[in-house]
Amino acid sequence: MNRYPLWKYLLIVVTVILGFLYTIPNLFGEIPAVQISTNRQAISIDEQTEKTVKDALAAAHIQHNGMFIADGSLKVRFNDTETQLKARDAIAAQFGEGYIVALNLLANTPAWMEKIHAKPMFLGLDLRGGVHFTMQVDMQSAVDKTLDSYSGDIRRQLRKLNIRTGEIIKKDQTLIVPFLAAEDAKTAFPQLKKYLNDATLSQNDTRLVVSLSEAVLNRIRTDAVKQNINTLHNRVNELGVAEPVIQQAGPDRIVVQLPGVQDTAKAKDIIGRTATLQVRMVSDDSNLYQQAIQGNVPAGYELLPSAGNGPPTLVNKQVELTGDNINDAQASFNDRGQPGVSVNFDSTGASIFADLTRNNVGKRMAMVLIDQGKSEVITAPVINEAIPGGKTIISGNMSIAEANDTSLLLRAGSLAAPMKIIEERTIGPSLGKENISKGFHSTLWGFVIVGVFMMIYYRLFGLFSVLALSCNLLFLIAILSAMQATLTLPGIAAIALTLGMAIDSNVLINERIREELRHGNTPQMSINAGYDHAWHTIVDSNITSLIAGLALLIFGSGPIRGFAVVHCLGIITSMYSSVVVTRAIVNLWYGRKRKLKSLSIGHIWIADDNNARNSKA
């Protein structure tokens, strides 16, 4: 009656062993490290990089605790943070531009455990320490960028219609287009209205006013935040951050949390990067060029350095085309076999590029790459003929690796609008350790108090419940570790809640067994009936809790979702441990006893017609 088949015992043994294997890595902690990576494909992290780091540390008399190359970066372990900081300075002095030397924390897990993917949980910002940024998106810049794009479109359309216009004026969320005559404005109005379908156009004598509706403005602002979030996700990967949090907070703010990052300046540099392409026309006027070389740059022009240490180039400030119109960019070769970047424009960009090349045959066109606020002319070829189809190859004095770098930067995209940091918090590792200690001790003492109460009140069955509760905690942490979930303070609170809910199931089972004993059933029948009858109540109560947890998971965000994940997993593990595991222990202890007369399950109160007497079972 109260015996399990062998396979059930084997299943429990296997799950307990796996639970130990995947829980233990969390006990090894983390160790300070320095990470050397690169954002350039032209630079590789290899054995030569490792040798350079070893030589730099040896020259500075700094001992390291091992180094290895993984995921495209070199990681060097150290015994303490003081040595880590000294090593960072010594290593950074040996590497120039293109390398990222950042502080990090690495799991101190043995190699054999990593081979079976037994790794510790990621710790959130409140437990591990790191940096927290709240960034505000400059929405006006996003709107101005759209208006600048409209301004260029208007000039191109009017050029096609052979209509002359004055300087287009940008004011707030509108563009004012002045014409020489009211007849020209009347002619241009229907053509521009058809082309600028997202804008609202109105005619006022010799002027056209282009304005944006509130719906269009809201869409521009929403898209700007979304693009910035996607771009930030691409950039923080360079820091090797485990489980970064990048999410919208309000209509114009983005929260960036980087757990484990100790180098705030490096984090600022990475998330503030810009990389985009601009197409501008080059001035080949020798007099203007000489003035610019002598430091007197003509109005409306800009003297920019050229790639490959070439002579500077005098380019017009007017941007004809931007990287926003690029669909794809891949390393390629031009007709002469020189490395370059094959660029595909979208339909709008293709039309603009075809018109630009058609109207400027014989002139030079500059491809300007802007990265980290630095503008550089990659190439400035002469336009020999119109280039339709939206495809071209940017080639110049570049290697294959540099072509790969350029294409990568263009594909990664740029920020849709500038951002400024309005809040910055650095949570040190010491505060994170304090939070871990408080969370651990609160869970531990809660477990101890519950365990002591169960053993006093339910005797041996209380001990069985405590063993099952221990297994539940083991299973939960093992699953979170295997999933590489991020544990935060709300997650620790969910673990404590799970322990309380799990013991509820055992209370239901134990009380049901007592009730069966009060009805005069034999101990063996009471055990069997107690588990069977309590199961339905346990399922009902846990399903209602699971529904609440799923609601938090679906509609919540940030810490709330972290709490919900641990809560839902804890419900599943508690049902397994409180029913299956405890039943297995009870079956092992009592199942083979044929003449079982009593159970060690505490006091059983049996009522009769005259009085209540206490019977101890």
C-alpha cells in the first residue's frame, strides 16, 4: 500500500544529485578580473594579446590568478580588488585605441563544473554591485532630425520641378518654405503634399508651412526611444556584462543597469558611442581649400581628416544622405579588387542617392563616418555617372579587416536622438555583499524557525517535512542556476515565500493523516488516505497562487518579473518535494512495517460524547 516502485526512488535520487551539482557553483563566489576586448574586427584577441598582458603584469610585479580567452575577450583573474585596479592601469597602458580594458567579476567555479554547464546564478545590481544610469532622450533632437530629413526631401523635389526657393526655416515643429512667387508655392503644394504624406501642409501666400501632427510627433518620440534601446543593447555587449537591464522608464527615459561593472567611466564611454554614415559633397575649389588649410574654414564647410592619414578634405556641411537609410552593409571588393563596404540603401535612400549622383556628375562625393563624436572621410570618389538601384561600394585606403569594421559599425546603427545621464548610481560590491548576507540570513532563520516548529509539533513527520523543504530549496536554486536566471532582492523574498508555501502543503498532509487516525483507521491506511485526500487541496491552492504569479510575470516588469519567476518555479518544486519526496521518505520508514500500531505525528485529539481525551500517536 505504502511502497514506491524502484524507478520513483531512482528518480528522486537523480533529481537530488542534479540539484546538488547545479546548486554548488553558487557557493564559490566571484573573483575580481580585468577583461580585455575590442570593438574592431581588424584587431583580434589571441595568444599575442595574452603575451602582451603577461609581460605588462610581470613588468609591474603584479601576480595574477590565471587568464583565458573566451567569447572574443581575454579575462585575467586576480585575488583582490586592489591588485585588480593596479593591473587594469598597467594593462591599459600597453593597449591603444580599439581595445576595451574594463574591470569585471568572474565566477570562481571549477573548470569541470563549467564543462557540464553548472554555473552560478547571475546576481542583480542590488546584490552584485555595478552601475545604474537613468538617461533622458532629447526628444526635440529626434523631431529636428525628422524635420532635417523633410527639408532635404523638399529641396530635391523642388529641384525636380525647377522651382527656386529661399532658405528653408525650421521653427519649433514646423518648416517654413519661402518661394519667389505665390504661383510657385501653388504649383509645389500638391506635389509636396503627395510626397510628405506624414506631414501637414498649408499655403500662406508665398510660403508653405510644413507641420507635424501630435500623432506623428508621438510616433517619432516612441521610435526614438525604441531605437536607442536596441542600440544600447548592442553596445553593452562589449563590456561583457551578464544580464544587463535596459528598459524604458516613462515616455522619454531609459534605465540602464550593468551588474558587476565597476568602471563607470568605461561604461559611459560605451553607451554614449555614435556610429553613422553621412554623404556630403566635396569642394574642390583650390582657393577655398587653401583658406581652410590655413585655418580660415569658409562658412558652410568643414575640414575633416581622411582615413589612412591622407590629406584633409573640405566638405559641405549640408548632409545629403545619412546612415538611417542603410538597409545593409557588408565587406566587399570594388572593380579593381580593393577592399570596401557594399552599402544597400532603402527605397528612400536609393532615390536620393540616384538623384544626387545624377545631378553631380564630375564632382566628388565624400563618405563621412562618425564614430564616438569623431568625423572622418572614408573615401571621396569622383561621380562618373548616375548610380541607380540604391547600391554602391565605399572603397578607399582600407584593408579587409577595416572594411569589416566599417560595415559592422554601419549595421549596428546610431542613436536616434542624443541622451544625457540625469541619474547615476554606483553600487559597490561591499553593499551587494551586505544585501546578500541579509537576504541569506533572513531566509536561513525563517527556515530554521519553521523547521523547529514542524519537528516539535509533528515529531518524526515534521522531520520528514523539513527534509522535503530542504530538497525544495535545493531544486529551486538548481533550476535558477541552470536557467542562468538573475537573482535580486525581490527574488530572495520569493524564495522565502516559497518556503512558507511549501510547508503549507506538508501541514495539509500531516493534518489529513491525523484526521484519518481520529476516524479509527489503521496507520498504514491513514498514510495512504492522507496523501490521496490532501493532494486535491494542495493542487487547488497552488494553482491559484500560480495564476497570480503568472499575472505578475506577464504584466510586471523589472524586479516584479524577477519575483514572479522565482515564485512560479517555487510553486512547481514545492508540489514535487512536499508530495513526492515526503511520500518516498514516509514509505521508506513506515511502508515495510506490516504490524504498524502508531505514527510519530504529534498529539491527536479524539472527541467522544462525554469529554475530550488526549491520545498521543
